[in-house]
Amino acid sequence: QVQLVESGGGLVQPGGSLRLSCTASGINFSTHSMSWYRQAPGKERELVAIISSAGITNYGDSAKGRFTISRDNAKNTMLLQMNSLKSEDTAVYYCKARRDGGLSTYWGQGTQVTVSS
């Protein structure tokens, strides 16, 4: 059974930082690209950042220069370091895994990030 479990969300003041974690089980983690998406109330889900199985990263416009995605294949874990947070970063953040060369895609349940003073 595949499970993606996000953690690290919470309430933070504008300008603050959070680190999100996604831990996977039931998949060969090293052969999956991993990504973070977010969805704010009333908005569509959008890509935040993606890291390939080879460690190549790419970011959505909203994350460039502020967020850093990384992965630790030994721990089956992906991280998202978020700095200089803004109120518009408030959303539910989801972890996604996609198998290289395949169609299998898995999602986590999400973790709430709220940026507010």
C-alpha cells in the first residue's frame, strides 16, 4: 500500500519560515519524481516545486528564490524549505510522487500552511 505522509505545516507570521516533509512508503522512492503542489481556498491546485529522481529541480513562479526542494532517498523523504513566507502562500500543501516512465501517480493527504500575523 502506497502512502505519502506530509508534515511540518502550521501557522507562521509573514516573513517566517517552515519546512515541510513528505515521507513515502510502499514505493521505490528513488525511481519516482517528487513534487509539492498547493491549493488555496477557491483556487486551483498549482505546482510549487518538483525534483526528479536524478535530483533536478524546478520551481513554480511563486516559489522561485524563496523555497528549496530536496530529497533524501535513503530516508524516502522529500523536503520543502520555505522562507520569506507571505500571506498568499497560505494553502494546503500536497506531496505527489510519479514513477519514472510510468503513469502511476500518488498523492498525500496534505498539510495546512497558514501565513498570518
